[in-house]
Amino acid sequence: MRTNHQKTSRVIMMSLAILIELLLQLLVGNIDHYSVG
């Protein structure tokens, strides 16, 4: 039970990190687009 809980929490943290990276890339892309335009 305890190990399974740790595994699920690790997966959630990894998925959150990936989502944050994607959001940051989108924000940077939008900033570049606005600065160029």
C-alpha cells in the first residue's frame, strides 16, 4: 500500500512537471510572437 502510494505520487509529480514545461514553452512562444509582431 505505502509503496503503491509513493509510485502514484511520483507519477503525478512527473505529469505535473511535464505540464508545467509545456505551459512555459507556450508562454515563451506567445511572448516571442507578440514581440516579433
